[in-house]
Amino acid sequence: MERERKIRVLVAKPGLDGHDRGAKVVARALKDAGMEVIYTGIRQTPEQIAKTAIQEDVDVIGLSCLSGAHNHLFPKVVELLKEQGADDILVFGGGIIPHEDIPTLKDKGIVEVFQPGTDTHEIIEAITREVREKKGA
Amino acid sequence: MKDDIATLQSAKENWESKTVSKTLERFPERKPEFKTTSGISMERLFTPLDTASLDYLEDLGFPGEYPYTRGVQPTMYRGRFWTMRQYAGFATAEETNKRYKFLLDKGQTGLSVAFDLPTQIGYDSDHPLSSGEVGKVGVAIDSLADMEILFDGIPLDKVSTSMTINATAAMLLAMYIAVAEKQGVDSKILRGTIQNDILKEYAARGTYIYPPKESMRIITDIFAYCKDHLPKWNTISISGYHIREAGSTAVQEVAFTLADGIAYVQAAIDAGLDVDAFASRLSFFFNAHSNFLEEIAKFRAARRMWARIMKERFKAKNPKSLTLRFHTQTAGSTLTAQQPENNIMRVTLQALSAVLGGTQSLHTNSWDEAYALPSEKSVTIALRTQQVIAYETGVADSIDPLGGSYLIEKLTQEIEEKASEYIAKIDDMGGAVKAIEAGYIQREIADSAYQFQMEVEKKERIIVGVNQFRQEEPPLEDVLRISGDVENYQIEKLKKVKAQRDGAKVEQTLERLKETAKGTGNLVPVILEAVKVYATLGEIAGALREVFGEYRES
């Protein structure tokens, strides 16, 4: 019987924002939950993130931004993945993000947006569920 | 005295075995052990037994005297309250100038400039990497033209201005000097602060540009320049704030900040400066977090430790070189998106701890900042919080009012001890620069951040409205938003500046800057020249990038 492949996640910091506490905590929690996690470090362009995600053959990208540039940067990553035929990669986002931005981000292809105070279990469950659903489909 | 201790010891044991144990049988305590964020044991009761090793004159002394545990000034807030300084800046210089005038009108007593990320990392608004970031976390400054607008109608001989700027501190300071000159204000009387603390950028905040060695040179050039030309300016604000925000404990905040401070002092001495020629202009910046009593002790411990470090390690003689003067900001990372109005109470308690800890200036966060930049209404509440503490509570009427508390003195000692152990470890690694390059400080902070999060998730640590006392609530609306038009507006302004300036002069000064960077001359005067001919921030930072290269996180 084939062993189920571990979920592979790229945790990435797009833009110029250097606040990486949340990104690092989430990366470690996902790793502790049995996922394979790559963290890009800060100051990545959407182009670099899409490229790394494809090279590393990940299932999921987790984007973190606290500078208010999320409306610009998150959809850009989704677009780039689509252009390169990698739109099977699920993109999640988190950071200082006002409620009213969330519907627009979801319309533009972000699967889920996590605000401050989110439990890491909630993130783990959402990723596991979405990846399973996609594979089932 | 010895007999007293012995008597007290047996009396306390007696109390525990008789009175306490009876109660414990029927009503067990909430937890098997109580600890601060730094893992310091919070005893059931602190008594003179805990402070028996304390020598009043040696360890506490008097305000305005070594070791400054009780305060850096002889009269503290009885003379003048701390400076109420709200950090502000967003969108354009035009918009931010309006917010400054609003805050000054409400009784704020100093300015504090927030710059956007492109300005902090040395990119103009039209740079591809600036896309989406222009004017978002602070005001966008591309050239002297923006800085003139930012301080339009604000007399620089009257206000003091703090600027949160690090990798590009020399450029922004030069612009400030140039604006003052246009207002007819001599740089010798300018008062204010540049953050200029690059080490914590590598370790915790992320807005570095150049490698450590070159960055340290810019910093010591600034120290040397200010000593002669801006004697009232705080040339650096050595910051624990961001280290704490990144997840450190209180002890780590003190330890890593003072270790950075040691590295700056050593670098300046190595560059040939006399310690007493620059040390009095060093300032500090700490976080006021939620563990109220530990925070008060933290500020006191930091003050005592720095005085001892400067006297014993660096042999400073001027009393002003020994004083740790600091700004405080309440902890942004403790603000919750859930039931955000509760943040007003969190900020109040944090601010109170800073005042009880003897801060020189204070920023209180606004309750809506877990969502966005604060609105005018929320920032007014934040400022009013400080005014209530200052004018209504009476806590500012006597100096260091909690000094002598068994608990506070014991915690102060414990923080000093534990932080000194960290500093000794960092010394063994070759100092803060080496420890950061090795990733040691970053790992320590990340470990604490993860542990904190796990404690919250296991409910070992309760956050009201987040992991307990939750309730359904409608989403917060009406948050302050920065429109994308800001970017276009800024790019248009930049085009105009470039069209109107003398291009040949700009070229010449940028060449001279590169030459100076290759040699050993002081960079600040050349940067000032470049700024005055309207070379842009991106051009000046870019010229230095060509010579110095860029730091990459390992």
C-alpha cells in the first residue's frame, strides 16, 4: 500500500514587512503537526515565492503580511501560480488584515485568511481539510 | 540583623505549616506554581527574607545618582511628566503633517515619526519592490521635498522629534537638519531621537540593508557627527521593544538590548571616540507588556545594569554616560482582534507599569491596532489614557513609588541576575554582532515566542476574549485605510522633484558619497550635501548599496 505523502507547505513573507513572529510560530506548529515545512525568510517578491513553491512541489503556501500590503501581494502570488499552471497549490494568508478585505481576497483565490489570535490548531485543521478535499476531487 | 532574619525565617515557616497549610487543605491554589513570563518564581508571599542581600546604598541609592535604580532624574515626574509621544505617520507627508498638528493640538508633547517600509529600507516610491507598500505603515519620504511638507508649520526649535528609522537613519537625520536650516533653526539646538539601532533589525525587526560591519560604521559616523553638530540629539535608541514583540521574555528583552548597547559602545570606542564624548546621548526603548509587576522590575533592573556596565566595563566618568534614559511603548502584540475595546484596559495597565518603572517618554497604543492603523478617535483615547495616569492617579507625585516593595526588589534582582547570565554568554560568543550572525539571539526569541503560543493554546496562559470569555461579535468596521492612490501621488511628486533639481550636482554628490564610503571619512556631511541638492533617498541608499553590498539573512 502506498504511504500517504506528507502535506508540503511553503510559509512565505511577501513584500518588505519584517514581522516574522507569526510566520515562524505557524511554520513550527505545522512541522510539529507532521507537515513538511519550508520557510522563505523575509522580503520575498511574489515572483520568488511562486518560483520556490513550484520548485519545492508544495501543496500549500501560507503568506504572512502585517504591513497592510496584503491586497496587493496575496492575489499577485495566486495570479503567478495560475500563469505557470500551478494553480493546484492552495494559498492561505494571515496577518493584520481587516475583516472587510477578506471577501475580496477569497474572491481572488485565497482559500482562507487568518486574523490575529487564531489558534494554530485551526490553521492545521483548515490546511488538512482543504488539501484532502482537493485530492478527493 | 542576623537574629532578625532567623526569627523571621522561623516565623514564616510557622505561618506556612500552620495557617497556610490548613487553608490549602480545603482550598488548593489555582496552580501548582506561579511564574512570570521569564520563568521567575512568584512566591506566595515576599518578605524581608527575599531582600536580605540587598544593600540600599549600593543597589538602590537615590534618584539621579548611581546606580540610578530609583530613577535617572533627581525629581522625576515631580518636575515634569514624561513626554507623551504618540508614534504616527501614514500615507503622504501632507496627511501626516495634518495628524501631527491634530496631536499637538490635543496636548501631545513630542512628535514621533513612522516611516513606510520603502523609506526604511532605502527604496523610492517608484521602485518595483515598493509596490503595495507605499505609505502603508508610515509616511513615504522620497526626498527633502517630502520632509519639508512633513514639518510644514511645525517649529523645530520648539518640538522634539523621534524618528523610527534605522538603516536609512543618516539620510532622514540629514533631511531633518536641512529642514531646520530652512526654518532658520541651528542644528545645535535640535532635540530628538533617531532609532538608528541596526542590530535589533537583524535580530527581530527586519529593516536592514547593509552588512553588519558597514552598518556599524554608519552608526559610529552618526555618533561622531552629532557630538559636534547636534549635541542635544539622541543618536540612537537601543531597542528592546521589537525584540519583545518578536516574542522574547522580559529577561531576554533586557539582556539582548543591553548586549546590543555594549556592541555600539565598543564599536564607537574602537572607532576612536572617547566614551564620555558620546555615551550621554545614547537612549533606550522598551516594551511595556502585560505582566505588570515583572515589567516594573524590568525597567528598574535595566537602569541599574546599564549604570554598572558603563562604569565597570567601559570606565565612563561622566554621570550622564551612566544613565539609561528610555522611551516606552505598550505592547502591540498583546492587542487582540477579539473584543478590541478590551485593549483600552490592557494599554492602561501597561502604560501604568512604564510610569511606575520611571520612563522618560511613552507611546500608548490604540485599541483598534490589531486591525489597522489607528483612527483619530482611538488615538485620542490612547493619549487621554496617559493624561489620566499623569493628572488623576497621583502615581507621579513620589519617585519610584514601588521601590522597597519586597516583591519588586526581589524581581529586580532576579531579572538583573538572569539577564547578566545571558550577557556573559553573548560575551563568550564574541559579542552581540557575532551572536546575531550565528542566529543565536533569533533562535532564543523564536523559542520563547513558540512557547508562549503553546501556553495560550493549552490555556496555561489566559487571554481574555481570545482563549476564554469569548463571545460572538460583529466585525469591526470603519478602520483607517490607505488608498492605492497614495503610491501614484508619491510617484508623481518624485518625478517633479527630479525634473526641477540640478541633475549634475546630484551626480557629483553621489559620486563623492561613494568615494567617501570606500574610504574612512565621515559619511554624514556628504549625505547632508546630497540631501540638500534633492538627491532621493533611494539614490543615496543605492549609492551606498553599490559600495557596501547588502545583508542576506542566513
